[in-house]
Amino acid sequence: MMVMGCCNLFAQQKDYTYTAVPFTQVQLTDNFWLPRLKTNHTVTIPASFERCENTGRIKNFEMAAAQSGKFCTVFPFDDTDIYKTIEGASFSLSIFPDKKLELYIDSLIDKISKAQEADGYLYTARTIDPLHPHAWAGANRWERERELSHELYNSGHLYEAAAAHFAATGKRNLLNIALKNADLVCTVFGKNKLHVAPGHQVVEMGLIKLYRITGKKEYLEAAKFFIEERGHYKGYDAASKDVFKNGAYWQDHIPVAEQKEAIGHAVRAGYLYAAVADVAALTGDAALLAAIDSIWDNLVSKKIYVQGGAGAIASGERYGDNYELPNQNAYNETCAAIANVYWNQRMFQLHGHAKYIDVLEKILYNGLVSGVGLDGKSFFYTNAMQVTNSYPSGDIEAERSGWFTCSCCPTNLTRLLPSVPGYVYAQKNDDLFINLFINSTATIAVAQKNITVQQQHQYPWEGNLKFLVSPQKGSIRFPLHIRIPGWAVDEAIPSNLYHFAEKMAINIPVFVNGKPVQYAIANGYAVLNREWKKGDVVEMQLGMEVRRVYAIDQVKNDRGKMALQRGPIIYCAEWPDNGGSVSTFVLPRTIDFTTEYRPSLLQGVTVLKAVTDKLVIKDDKVTTVKEPFVAIPYYAWANRGRGEMMIWFPEKIKAVDIISQ
């Protein structure tokens, strides 16, 4: 997530070189994200709070306040669903002021406050009945934190919610609860205190948020301590190949500074890597910086799916081996996509390179937003790469659900979506960066003068981008950096893991006030360093050709297959548009596609169309026929019922499996 500069109450000596323009300064006006944020506000957040009430999550806090009753949900981390929804609702209040929602949040904060113990401890799974805590919690505080209790995980999401609520409303009621808990954590854990690596990371990110608000060095020191505590536990079997036995599932197998690859539970990993970036920025720790640079390279070159999903393996919700990216049983937890957005934003803030935003954009438009249905109240915990009638889904979801017993993903989405405005712009001193192309109006201070930046275009469906840059008084010289997306210059991803079918001669024209201009390119950005005057208009033209995507040969599941991309959008074929089935289409390399924008389909999408071969059974014989082929954006699948879906399509027919029923 972005660094919330509006909350900084002290001068930091070290920090990110590049800082995000806070979400409170960017007002969206576009037709892609703004309707989703509105649905999140009017449907997803209310539904999440209602489900927290109906499932007993809120009752747990009420019972904790009374210290009477029996913990009435399944997992000890169920407290976090309330925290995450409050975080999302807080972000949303900055976009859609809502007095009723604000009062409801305050009522929940009051319940949370009453559930907090006198010394700051807040964990309903124990406080309700300390003599009979949750089975995962252990008899005493923190004793099972390394494996199962999630006490620090709960704290981390509390801190994240408190920081967002404070940034959006200026109120300290939730912040004071978080600070009281954080002070307790700092007295319990640390050098010459209790040593443990949190079983599920996020407390590290949350502590950094509180440090940014307060300047209290103990919070930064605690975050760094939790990171450095990993890899020193003697209770694992270091020689084992089992990630649960050797500690890799928790990223606890070796010290973080020595880690080189994305490994273990993909959500925990993403939260850890984001926190490592925070600590590296704030402390200048070169070893930690080198570690996450290596881990990021490993992810992007060997372990990320073409639609931005991560965590291929269902057992342990984890990363697999290098190039282990199966399609039939891909896991791709929505929370892992969210964690990787947080991480990639921080990698940009460390290095200022567009490649990190390229990956962030791929995740946002594809493998993340696919996690919530267009209705705003149906979800995917996992995000499949293919669904066929002949292959049992197993752990892979083929249709959306209203909620889950473990409902981390729906509530995580409530907080990610309304934070999107905070990813659009960034600054380095007087240099201004446009990272995401979302219609919006932002007021930003550059060289001690306010400027207004407006975006006006139809991205992601069209590539003609328009930016209005207007100093509010007089004129001002500063460098404007506009990201040139990797996909627009023949780069499917910032590695050789995926590539486009053929190289194209790429020229990205840029115009200022209608006249073509020359520009420098730095770190993937077009740089326009000029004197800006009120009403200046910058235009950039990105090609929107349909591109065929191929995986490196080491990804055995994608050999001889192609995926389809247009702009930042990865496409799939789904059963309703293709005669009820899609798994027997063949897309030869020479196929030609046309595009069509359909405003009434799936809330408005551009589809890809072609005519190609499809295997059919006719008179008990397998043959091919020419059939119309339609592809839709991957994020929009499974909004019309259960059926087949494919992303990767064979170029040739090499074999046929016979299934007899």
C-alpha cells in the first residue's frame, strides 16, 4: 500500500526515495475503477459488515468485553475480518462521504475498545474465556504464535485499519487502541525479551504504519526484529524437503537476508516482502534490500502466472518450484495477489523503475480484480487458470461464493479496492510520476506550488491517453514522468518468463498541446522536463493490438500454447460465448482477431473475436469444424454461471484424450 504522507507527524531521516501521492488527494472519475469502488462502498462493505454480524465475528468482541461466553466462529484470526473491513470502509469514506457508515464504524470501534484488555492485549479467542482459549491459541499468550495462534497477525491488521481510519477521518479512536496494543507488543518481544518469528506476517507492515504516524522508534525496531528473527528457530528439520518441516512454509527456514526466492505460503510471503522493503527503506539495510531484489527477480522470472496470480500450489497455499505453474490445478489465492500489489508498490518506491508498476498493473487488472464478482458480493478465494468439464476441480473454485468460513479474501478486497487512488501518482522531490492510467483529478504540490493533473481517456480499452497539467498559479518547471507500459514496448513481463509472439517496431508518440515532442526515457518513463502552464495538454498514444503470449519452454504446462493480451488485459474464453464449451478450441499462430466493445456485456468489455478450429464429436468420430471464437477479459469470468474457461490454447492438435462415461 502507499506511504500515507498525510499522516507523517515527524521528520524521518531515511525513507523511500519515491513517495506515493496519498489516496486522499486523488479523485477518480473513470468508468473502470470508479464503478467498482462505488460497488465496494454500496454492496461489498455493507455485505461484509453484515456477514461479520451474522457469523458472530462482532459477537466475539462483545463477549470479550464481558469476558463471558464461548468464542463462536472457527478461526482465531476471524477478528481481522472486522479490522480489514473497517480499513476498506475508511478508505471508501474519503471517496464517498457517508455519515451513516462513519457512525457505524465508530460503534464497532467502541466494541473493539471494550474488548481490549487493560494492558493493551486484544485477541477475542483468548479474552472471552482465558481458561479455555481457542485450540490454536495455547494456554498462555503468544506461546503458539510461531505456528497457529495468529495473535500478531490480528494485531497487524488492527494497525493497518487504524492507520487508514486516521488518514481518512483524522479520528484517533481506533488509532489509540492500536497504539496501546503496539506498546504491549514492544514490551513483550525484542532483544532480551521473547524471541519469535510471527507465524503469519502483517504485524511488521502495521508497525511501520504506526511508526510513520508517531515517529516512535520502538515500532520500527520491533518490525525489524520480527523480520530478523526468521531463520533462527531450532525446532525445524533443516534437511527436510517438506516446507512445513523445514520452516519454508513460514519463510522461516533461513534468515531473510539470505533468502533468494519466493517460497512458502504466498500471502505470508508477500506481506513479509512488503515489510522488508519498508524496513530497508527506513534503515538503509543493504542486506535486506539485496534479498528482496533477488526474491522479486525470482517471482517475476519463474513463479508468476500470466494473469498476475501467484502461489500455484494448493497444499499450503504456497509457491511451488521454479517454473511450476500448472493450469488445471492452479491455486492463486486472491490475498496473494493483494499482497503482491503492496510489495510491488514498495519496490517502485525503493527503485523508481516502471517495471514494478508493470507487474502491479498486471495483477490489478487481472489476477486481483477477478477475485470479486461484478455484483460485489460473490468472490473467489482461488483464481483458476482453466476449468474444463472433463477435469475435476478439486481445490480449485469453478464458481463464486458469497463468503467463506475463512473469509480473508473478501474482506481483503474491501480494503484494497478503495486504496487504488493511492497508486496513481508518485513523487521524487520535484519530479512527478504518472504510474497508472485512471481518469482522475489530483492536486499535488510540486516545487512548493500546487498543480492539478487530470486524466481523460478510456483506458484500459483504448490507448489514447490524455493528461491536463495545470499549475494553479503562474507557471512552473518540473520533470513529468509518464510510464511507458512494458506491454506497449514488446515486453509481456519484466523477464523472459513470457514473451509476445513476434517483435514489433514500437514507437510511442507523445504530444504537448497538439504538437509532437521528443522525450527522454528513464527507467521505463517518458520524461518531459519543461515549463508547465495552465491548460497544458499531454497526449500519449499506446498501441492496442491483440498480442499472442507464450511462456518460456521450462513452463511445461504451457508448451505449444498461447494466451491472449490486449493492453494490460489478459483474456480467456468462457462457455456462454462459445457454444457451451471452450476446451477444444485450437488457435493457430496465424489466427487474426478483431475487437468489439460491448457496453452491455459484463458491465462493458472489449471482446476479441475470430473464427478458428474446434474439435467436435460427430457420428462417434472426432473431427474439426470452423467455429466463432470469443474471448473476454479474464477478470470478468464466472459472472454468468458455472462452465468451462480457458486462458492457454493449443496452437496445434497433437493428441486427443478419450473420456468414456
